Amino acid sequence: MRYFLFISFFVCCFDSFCSIGLTRYVNPFMGTTTLWTPEELGFVPNPGERQWGAETFPGAALPNAMVQLTPVTKYRSGSGYQYEDSLIYGFAHTSKGHWNLLHLPILPVTAEGKWTPDDYASHYNHSQEEAHPGYYRVLLDRYHVDVELTSTLRCGYHRYTFRKGDHRAILIDIARSNNMPRHWEIRQAGENAFEGFQDGEGRIFFYGELSEGIESVTEEHAAANPNPAGRNFNRPVGIIKMKKGSKSHSKKKSGGCLELKIGFSFVSIDNAKENLKAELEGKTFDEVRNDADRIWEDILGHIQVEGGTEAERTMLYSTLYRTFLFPHLRSDVNGEHPGEAMPGGQRNGQRVQARKDDFRYYTNPSFWDTYRNKLILLGMITPDVARDIIRSCIVRGEARGGYMPTFFHGDHASTFVAGSWLRGIRNFDLNRAYALMLKSATVPGRGGRPYLDEYLERGWIAEKDTTNVKTGNEYKGAVTKTIEYAYDDYATALVAHELGDKENEQLLLQHSQNYKTLFDPSTGFWRGKIIRDGKAQWIEDFRPNYPYYQYMYREADAWNSLFFAPHDPMGMVALYPSKEAVERKLDSLFTTPNGGYLAFNCTGYLGSYCHGNQPGHSIPYAYYFVDKQEKAQHVLNTLMHKYYGMGPEGLAYAGMDDAGEMSSWYVLNAIGIYTYSPADPEYIVTVPLFDKVHFTLAGGQSFDIVKEGKGEKIERITIGGQPLEGWFVKHEDLAKGKQLNIYVIEQ
């Protein structure tokens, strides 16, 4: 693997800074490039067409913050930043990697750069760009401005270094984000301050203070365009012109640094101003940057390793960093957060009454992606954040129909709640959470699980009876929903057991066996059924390697929907004639060439296994249950070494990071424990990349994972010096500080 080398140069406002801890291993550019070749993608792309990348962003952010301050090179492109691009349109203040957000892009400009309201982007060069946790900088070639960015939880801090004598302004793309705002305001709020709001995914309010006086704040439009379907539909940009000859400007012989501190809130301008005062008042840029580095150093320091290569350590800490960027904080320093009447706390442009809670309020997790691994890893290191995310989900669920919130597809909040509680994360009301989970599992209705009535009636969901289905068509995703609902039922049953609800526990455990209902023994695949003339029958047009966006399978094909029963692996194996039959099926999965079908959300193939999307991420471990652990490890090692750090720059993932799921998959496998069944307080043991891993849980208790020997076959495992029965180590034993020893041999 080759990793991007940062080349920095001296600017007048840049105090010397040297990270000496684990943050030096983090490369925030990891995941910002896309894949282009058929060998990497698994299909032949259309000429010149950009495929999905990991969709990560390189900008400045703190763990689970409200603000992500990052460059925008392309709107509607996931995170807003694509390494292949050569233009920067501005520096936005929110980002996730799902084609939304990018609130309030801001760009420093000069008259000498000859910008106009519809032509202002600047070229840049990667040799004049660098990024570290909590810090980003780049030189804007068009304006000869060196931009430095850092941030706090709710505020952005910009530092711009201009050439001497240039006429400076701040361009705010007030009418643009990934969500195409319809309402906005910007106005001057003092000699050196401005304020306003921008709609998008929620109405975000802002209050900014500049280090120099403001001459004017205006909105400017492009010249009349006879073709209104142009790039920006003649939407305005906000322009803040700086006073000439101001005191701070005149003292800087080189042109000087212009600093911008800007606070944000999803409640009000007053709260944005209060956030700014609380987090940035009296602080210098370098103090804030150093604070950010220390915060990230503390997070990364929970996992320390010995052995391994430099490339493996770089990937470990780069992916660990990605794990803690989402969900996003929505509470202000005074505890207020948006109301729950509508997503984002607004209706028809009007703010809903804010509410105040005694916990930090967060956005919904990307449950379908991150319930598999990332949310559990987040809870191991920052249980206070995991607890408050659950509390936020409870408040949101109670305000929206009494169902536990979902994300994108399926359910899975139940898995997060069960897995967190059973690992010792308490201080949330389990009864309230269970009421939402139980309704989600047993009561059909708007806001609950789609097609739950079918699932409850017969144990499976029928697919739409149609033909000639194309990859991108969206129907019911019936197979994926059926098998995932079964696992969510199991997770809910675990909570029912904790609360002594024996009747519903037994009901839910029965439902958890529904994963078997769509297994087709004649093909060895999970396969969709339709209802025709009142009778159930298998879908006839069945091509196991044809990927669908949502027909039978969600963002997968039949190969990548195999063996999903994390709660019942031996029951899953028993569906086949023998363990040898399962082994042959797995061997075929990882060796049979995929169909070569172009599907934007299915990239990065090993045989017919797609590592570029989440549905198949638990499949390799099925080898464990047919006594072939070493084959699983060979697949895991191949994926860790060849499907992260891909592409000519060594910066691509096999597919979209999806709010940290791809990254967390790497972290856990790299240290030797994976959340095969995240609802259960245990981990399947794998062969770590490192000789020794020292893991400190949030409460201060630590445990070590020690690899003895070399190879891919695990000969034996001990926990606290005693032999481990089976492949799963209990969280309880690790939390007690027992050492996990993994003895491996070469074959």
C-alpha cells in the first residue's frame, strides 16, 4: 500500500505544530478516492463515469460533533470531497458521507481572483494540502489564500492568510448545500459579526465573528441567464466585504491573517452565539487545534498495539478515527435541541419549539450499516455517547408514533439497545426502550417495520410479483427484510428476558427462526417468494449473482445474502445436507467470478463476495461453524490487506464507509475480536494483525489480546489463562481484565 505524503509549507500565521502521539498515524484522506478499474470494481464502468468511493471527508472535526468543517469539491457526491477533483467550491460545516448536509459553504475570495456569483471555485493542488485529526489546510491557487481549519463540537474556526494588498471578501454559498435549501437569511450583526440561517437537512442557525471590521453583507446574483437550468439556478451567494485599512490588516506586512469564528445551532441564532462564546471565546487557533489533537489522542489511545507493519498501524488508526465521526451532536451548550415534530425540528420553514434534556441529543445512527459493528465499538470506548444516542432514539421514537427509530432499511435499533445494555451500558430507561422495540416487532403501523403484517402472518415477506427487474429498481427487499427482522426479533427477545417478559420472549424467539422460511434447499440460497393465485411460489427469474438495489435483496445479490443468522449459526448450517456442503458453498462464493453487472452500490469483489457493501460482511465467519476457521482467516487477511488502501494513491476502500461501518469492520478484525452477533455480549475470536493489543475500556479497565505464533489457523485460545470453549469470548471476561491469548500455527 502506498499512502499519501503530506507536503506543508510555511505561512505567516502557522505556529509550529508536531503531533507526537497516535494521531500521527491517522490519514484523514483515507477513503476519499474512488475506484476506476474493472479489476477493483468487479465490473466495467461506463466511460468517464465516477463510481462510489468510501465517501469520507478530510476536514476538521471532533468525535460525534455538530460541526464537520471540510472542503467541498463536488456537491451531491457523498461527503462533498472527491480526491480526484481539482476545484474547491467552499468549506462546509456539516458532512457525513450520504449525499446530504454540507451546510453553509464558505470561501475566502479576492477581487484579484475575479470571482463572480456563478464562477468562484478555486483550483488547488494536493501538494499544498494536508489533514490531521481536527485540522485541515490547503492553498487556494486562484486567490493565493492559505486556508486553515479547525473546530470544536459546535463551532468552526477558519484562518486565512492573504497576499499583501489583495482586496478580500468572504463568499458564503448561502443558497447551496447537498440538500438544495429553499430558505435562508444572512445579515450583518455588528461591526465584525454576521448571522442567519440556512435550511437543508434541518434549519441550521449561525453566528460568526471576524477578526476585522465588516464593510457590508449582501446577496449577489449572477447576471441574467436565459437558461435557468444552469448550475445554480441563479441562486444568490452571500458576500461579506472587509473594511479597508482596518487595524489588524494594516499591521500585517504580508497581507495578514483573517480569522473567522463561527458558532452553529439547530435551535436559534441566540444559541449559536452562546455556543460560540462557550467554546471559542478567548481561544487562539492553535489552542483549539491542540485541544482537538488531545481529544483525538485520548480516543485513539484506547487501543494500543505492538508489532504489525507501519501500513497496518496507519490503517488501524485511520479506520478507528472514522468510527467516531457519526452520529452527530444536536444539543447546544444550554441543553436545548430541535423539537421532534419534524426531522430537523422545522415545519414549512418554521422552527418547532426546542426542548431541553439532561443528556446530549444526537442524530439517528445509520442503523442498517453500523449496528453490525461500529455502534458496539463506539460503546466500548465512549459509553456515555452510546447511552445518549439511545436516549435520543427513545425521545424521538416516543414522539413519532411509539416505534423505535429506523434508518434506511429494516430495524436494528433493537440490536444496538440489547448489545449495549448487556455490555453494561446502563443509565437509560430500558423499559421505555423496550416498549418501542416490542411495538416495532409486533404491531404493524406507519413508522414501524415495513410489511410487518405479512411477516407476522406467515413468517416471511412476499416480493412484488413482477418481471424484467433491473438492478436499480426498488421494490420490497423481501428476503433481506425477512432475515433481518428475524435477527431483530432475537435482539428484542434478549431485552424481554432482562425485563422478565417471558411471554413475549418466547414469541420473539419463535419469530427469530423466520430466517429459515426463505431458504431454498434446491439451490442452497435464500430466495424470494411471490404470492400468485393465492399460493406461494419461488421467484422463477433467479440469478444468484445479479445484484439488486431492492428486489429480493437490499443492495446485494443471493451470494451476498448467504448465512445471515448471527443468533443461530448451527441452525443455519443444519439447513444444508452437511458441513461439507456449507464449506463448498463458501469456497464457491470466494472463488466464483461475479457476474460483472454494473451496480453503483456493489463494488470490490473477492470471487462473488462483495466487500464494498454491508450485507455480506458476516459471511466469512461461517467457515468457523464447519470447522474451517483457517479458511475464514485467509479471507479476512485478504480483505484487510487488499480491500483497504486501494487504488493508485492507496486511499480507496472497496466500497462506501457508510458512517464508519467499513472502518469498524477493519478495526475489530485487526485487533482479533469481531461482533458477529452484536446483540450478544461476546465476540468471535480472529487472528489479529498485531502481536499484542492493549485495549482500555471507558471505565479504565483494560485487557490484552496476545497473538502467539504465526499463521492463519487458530490452534487454541485461552482467556485469563483458562482454555476458551468454542470461538466466542465474553465481554464480561474482557471487562474483568482477563488476557486473551490466541495461539496460531502455519499450515
